[in-house]
Amino acid sequence: MTHTLKHYLQFTDLSVDEYAYVFTRAALIKKKFKAYEKHHTLADRTLAMIFEKASTRTRVSFEAGMYQLGGSVVHLTTGDSQLGRSEPIEDSAKVISRMVDLVMIRTYGQDKINSFAANSRVPVINGLTNEFHPCQIMADLLTFIEHRGDVTTPLDCLKGKVVAWVGDGNNMANTWLQAADLLGFTVHVSTPSGYEVDPAIAGLMTHSECFKVFADPMQACHGADLVTTDVWTSMGYEAENEARQRAFADWCVDADMMAVAKPNALFMHCLPAHRGEEVSADVIDGDQSVVWDEAENRMHVQKALMEYLLLGRQ
Ligand code: CP
């Protein structure tokens, strides 16, 4: 069966219906994994994973996930491939995509992954760029659905909910905005001055109703169904670390912030976390935190995504 070439470069690359399918499918794949049932839908398929930045979760979740689907992986980094010796990204895409069935890239600018995809014969997945981290938000949403909804009607529990984003206006914040706009919830964003989210990156207007900006992170958390944050200094911005430590000092998700959220509010963090910086230890290690489910769900939701991009609906 032929299947139209489809990339996953940002959250908006799947429709509402496609997300409903992928979340339900991810839940089934997870159930089979937990029961040690084989699920070899991508037997003999190969995934190339290209990393231009460090990773633990993305590497392990894609690699283990592809093996569990019956396929295999090739792991490339800038340091051990011609990508680090100025081979044009377009040439790399043409070559790599003749040899594998699927490509996952973690890189810097979105323009780079866009160029790769434009020259690729096979689906390309964003494993994090400076602008977006769509696989992480898919895992976060699956985690919310598991805890607060029903995987058979996965999108219902998201409607009208409030997600508080506390911290940097970074790739995670941009992707939360895209998800909120598509799936019908609201993001309360609070960042220090100078680190605001830019809705234009997410393809949204400044006055979009899917997000509200708060100067005070406590106000952003007020009544939230989910409170979430990320490190103060994302990969690629290390030179700004000292300035960021000063600017973000009041943007630590602590028990006071969780106390003004809904009583059953969840806490998420894409990890790795710095306890005592963007989140206090009692919050990330506390009862409302679902960060370990969130990390595990990267693998299950990405297995559903890879299967969908290669095979369509099963
Ligand atoms: N959340 C996340 O992408 O983790 P890694 O950087 O370890 O892949």
C-alpha cells in the first residue's frame, strides 16, 4: 500500500483527528509493551537518528521504541558524521533518506530540519529544535489524558483546561501554544522580562485566545489544571547562563505556586530538571508530579507516531 509522505516537524503537522488516533494507538501500544506482547509493525524498517545536541530521553525512547517495533536504528552525531564537516544538509538528506525508512533529527534552527525534510524521500521527525519540541508535548498530552481523561476519547479531557507555563519562552512554550490552539485549551504563560514567548514563532497572532500572558508566575498558576516548566537555560544558550540565573530567580515552581493551582493539578517537566532552580525538589518529587510517566510516554507516543507516518492508520 502506498502512503503519502508526511513529516512531523512541528505540532501543527498533525490534525485534531490524527492526534486522536495517535493517542489512542499509543495507549494500545503501551498496554502491549507492559504485557510483553510483540508489536512488530515496523519489522525490517530502519530509523536514522541525527543528534546535533545532547540527549538522554530522546535517544533512548526512539532507539528502544524502534527495536520494539521490530525495526533497527542508525545513530549519527555531528562529531562522527560529515554533517560536522560542512556537508550541506540538503545533500545529507538526499543520501540518508535513500538508505533508511524514517529520520529523526535533533538540531538547532527549525530552518535546518525544514531543509532536510524538503530533500528527504522519507518522513522526518523533529526530536527538538530551538523553536519546537513536538514529540515532548505529545508525550505530555498523553500523560495528561491518562491521568485526567479516557484514552478512547483522548481529546475530550483537554477542552477548556488551563496549562500554566512558568519560565523560559522557549521551544516547549512555543509548542504548548500550538497544541492549545489546535486542541482547545489555554496556556497561561509567565516568563521573566526579556524571555517572553513570541506567538509568531508558533504561527499565532499576539491576541490569540489560546494563551494569556502574566507578569506574576503565581497568577499564571492560579486555577491551572497543569503546571509545567523547563530549565532556565536551554541547549544552545549556555553563554547566557549567568544572566538567566539572575533573571529567572522568581520563576521556580514551588509549593506556593502549586497551592494556587487546582487541588488536583498535575506537575510536568520535560527533564532534565535542576532542583532548586526552575522547580523545587518537593514539587518535582511530590504527589502531584507525573514526570516519570511523562518521560516514559515519549517512547509509547513516538512508537505510535513512527508507525502512523510509515503505515497510516492500522
Ligand atoms: N526531554 C528531552 O527531550 O530529554 P533529552 O534532552 O534527554 O532527550
